[in-house]
Amino acid sequence: MRSKSLKDYEVIIGSDVNERDGIGIEIWSKEQLLIEIFRNDKNEEYTISVFEKDLPLSLIEEAIKRFKKEIPSVFQK
């Protein structure tokens, strides 16, 4: 059985300027949100939320790598 990689999922980059004030990426499988990695500029912290149990570690590692590539590390004020 082949392990799925990030290219098998939809990756969405988006910002939230309301409650959390920041930017992040979401990993989707069809209509199911699996992972969100977020840079919270208001609190100056990074968070990861996992919405499905038993996700492959390789998928989470790829998502973190993509986040670091796409999202600037400098907090915005």
C-alpha cells in the first residue's frame, strides 16, 4: 500500500484578519479538513491543529515543510 503524500491533498493558503489575525495553510481531503498550521500575529505564536486521527507522520511533516516554505516567519503587527 502506497503512503499518500501532500500532493494527494488540496492545500489552501489563507489569512484570518478577524479573531486570530494571521495566516496559515489548510490540508484538505475532499471536503474534510485534516490539518491547519497557523501563524497567529496577534499572539505571536505558531499552532498546528489536526482534525482527523491517525494521520501519517510523513503527511504532517510535509505540511510543516510546506508551511515554512509558503508562510513568512516574521510576525506582522
